[in-house]
Amino acid sequence: MPILQAKNLTKKFKSFTAVDDISFNLEEGEILGLLGPNGAGKTTTLQMLLGALTPTAGEVYYFNKLLSQDREEILEQVNFSSSYIELPARLKVKECLKFISFLYNISGRRQRVEKIVDIFKLGNLLNKEVHELSAGQKTKVNLAKSLINFPRVLLLDEPTASLDPEVADFIRSFLLEERKKFKISIIITSHNMAEVEELCDRVIFINQGRIIADDTPQSLARSMRISHVELKVSQGKEKLLNYVKNNRVAFKDNGLRVIIDLAEKDIPDFLKNVMRQGIVYEEISIAKPTLNDYFLFVADGQNSNL
Amino acid sequence: MAIHRIYAVLLRHFYDSFRTVDRLADIFYWPTIDLLLWGLTSLFIKSFAPELPQITLIIVSGIVFWLFVRRAQLDMSISLLGDLWDRNLINIFVSPLKFSEWIASFIILGFLKIILSFSFAAALAYILYEVNIFYFGFYLIPFALLLMMTGWWVGMFVNSLIMRYGTRIQNFAWSIVMVISPFSAIYYPLSILPDWMQKIAALVPTSYIFEGAREVISYGALDPRKLLYSFILNLIYISLGLIFLKKSFKKMLNRGLLSLY
């Protein structure tokens, strides 16, 4: 049985439809990526899943219970973190964690706060007021507060935005570990496609308020059927550029290197033709399509050609 | 209602209140300024109008009693604004906190701050002018409760408006309560108001309290119907305030908590 079900969620703001009849499930222990360009409807969807925004139509179920009816019982087991939400600026970090912990019915409250502080290495920040923290530190504290109630479902809005790579890596490892240990289910929005590929079991792509894809990150990337062939050309670069232009092949000229987008099956013929024209390259690399390619494809509004 | 959740909201605002200079100023600074300004004015009036021996008691007790209205309203509104300024509202409402617990915590917080502010102002009134606010004896309890009730419903209306229109109307938090002050007859008898103002004053619960307080000063007792009228009016306005607040909260959720800043 799914741990979360969004059924026919729709949100209209006057004549603008931000989210248009979307339905999806989240399974226990699953990490689901909610992706899409800016303004696609991701944050609106997250807000509806949290009960912070009333849907125009549709319902949200957690643990087979209706959010609008069993709000308190459900939200005891859910939490949320966003890089764009602040904690009270004048409160010390320890005070924030304390007051948030009292919002939930936690047994062993003090030990839980200590554990969270320990996990996120917040010891040296405890006596700092929130406004004194860097953006990365704030994100870290926000994430820490979202785990304070042992959530069964965690909703994360760009959890690693503004974190340095080391801390972001720690957060990703931590989330994977939490999922493994406690079967915690996570919905995550992110613009870091590499992160989504690393974390998510499944990805839902939203564009203009509608779900346009629901699949694994690998399948979505594969659906692009385009590889990037990168050549470091030592002789005949102009010839190469003319060739790709004439054949209407997408390419990027990076000075010494030229990156050409080709379907995998067309690569052997392309390389044969390049050699025939006397173009010489010193280095070649072929990169498989990634989720980032899919994202850019959707963001460019080309989804109708899929 | 869950005590731990009410305590959480109290804790959040307690930390904020005692670390923010302007919130401390609300508790101590403004009562001090009001007492100095109007208390000294009353001494001046008394110096050339000896037939008004109780003028200092009337004005100083008016200042101290008005604190109940102002603080109850202000704390309710500032608590909401604090969460909006801090962009913290969504953290509060993605937790299991109920709307009723949120409102209850504002009322409790206001009550605690009123005790602090009142004790300070009462002590200052005694030190500066030898005005003993406990002169009113038992009447102090219904006076305080009824005045706080007025602060609560005004706070509910102000908060409802803030929920609908966001921080761009935040000035209402400090200004709206002043609209009822001329009709409350804090420092002067109702009889000096023009007819049309007296008609409005009859619908303002605080007018019965301040009028009653002057009766206690003059005759040592008051007509208990004044307390009853004030209570009934407060009850009606609190009920309307709660309905308006609940509707505004629903409207806010329709627009989304993130849209309010």
C-alpha cells in the first residue's frame, strides 16, 4: 500500500492553473524526485502535500488517511525542509530545535535533539542566533529540524541548495542511510540532476502543472537517445563545423573541443564521415545522455516532440 | 488541545520577546513614557484646579487599565507578524499544531506579558504619584479580564486582516486599537462626548469599564450592569472575531502560506 497518495490534485489561482489534475503515489522507503523547470508547479504541489495550501480539487492521503481529515495525526509523522524557508532570526539554534521539538509528540525529546545535533555536527552553532548563520549553515539546521520527529515521510525542497559540496555529499549519504535504516520515504525537489540521479528511485517531471513523465532517472535519461560526442580536433575544425551545420546536427563549439549531439546508432557513420573528410582528432569521448539532458530538453519546451 | 504544542509556540515567542529590544520596549518603555507624560499633566491640572483632587488617580489608572487592552491586542498581532517577518509560518503549520492551539498560545503569551507590564506600570504609578492601582480592590479582576477580552477581539480582527493582506498592512497592529480609545472614555466622562459618539461608545465594551472605574473612584462602588454589558458585548465581538479569523485562515491556506510575506 502506498504511504502517500496524491489523487487528482489541482490548484487554480483565479484563471491560472498552477497544478493540473496530477496523481501519484509514494511507496514506503522510496525516494521520489519532483522535477521541473521554475514555475512548473513543484512547490505548489509540495505545499498541498503538506496541507499548507488547500487544493482546488483532489485529495492527499498519507498512510491511507485523508490529510484534510486527520491532519494532526498525519503531520506528527511527516516533516519538511526547504532552503527557502527561514527559522526565527533572533532565536539561537538550540532554542529553535527545542521549540520545534515541542511541536511534536516525541518520546525522549532531549535525547533526540542531542542526537540530531550530533548527526549534523551542529555543536558549535547551538549558541548562535539564526541570523548569524551562513546560508549553508541555515540549510543544515533546517534539515536537522525536519528530522526531529522521526518522520516516516520527509518532503525536501532543494535540500542541498547553497551547501558546499562536502556538506551536500554528507546530506545525500545521510538521507540514503536514513532510508535504509528506517524505511523513511522522501520526496525531493532539486535542480541538481546529478544529485537526483544519485538519490532518487523514481522521478516525476512536472511541466506547466502537469506530470509529463514518471519513471526512473535512468529510463528518463535513456529516453533522450542522444549521446554527446566530444572531439579535440587537431586538423580540419572548420570542415567539421561545416559538416555538422550542413547536416543540422546540434553541436557546441568550446574552442579546442567540439561537442556534437548524436543518436547512439548514428555515431559510427558520423565518425567514418569525419575521417573521410580528412578531419583529424587527437581525443574523443562519448558521454551517455543524463537526466540533465532530459531536464534541459523539457525546460526548452520540447516535450511535445518526445 | 495539546499542552506541549501550545508550550512550543509560547517558547518560540518567549525567546524572541526577551531578545528583541522593540518587544521589550513595548512592555516597559511605552508605559513609562505614558505615565510620565500624562501623570505630570494631571499634576499640572490639579495645581490650578484643586476641585479635582482625584484627577491624577483617574488619569494614571486610565493609563494602567488601557495597558490591558493594548497589550492583549498587540501581543496577538506581533506574534503573527513575528512569524511572517521570520518566514517561519510554514514551519509552524506543517507541524501538527492546531489553529485553536495557535490562538490559545497567543492569548496566554499576551496574558503573561500583561502581568509583567501591569506590575511594572502599577509600581511606577505608585513610586511617581503615590497612586495605588489596588485601590480598586476586587473590581480590578473583572476590569482586567474585560479589558483583555477587548484586546483579544481587536487582535483577532487585526490578525484576520494581516492574514488576508499580508505585512503591507502591518501598521494596523499598532494603530487600529487606537480607533476605539476616544470612544472608551479613558480619561474623561462619557457625558462630554457628542451625541453621535456616545451612541458609538455604547457599543464599545471598554467605555463601561472606564466609566465604572470613575464611579468606583467617586462613590466606592459601581453599577454591576456596566460589567454585564461590557461582558456581553465582548462575548459577541470575540465570537465574530473568531469567525472572521477562521475564515481568514482558510483564505490564507487557499492562497498558500508561502504567498503571505
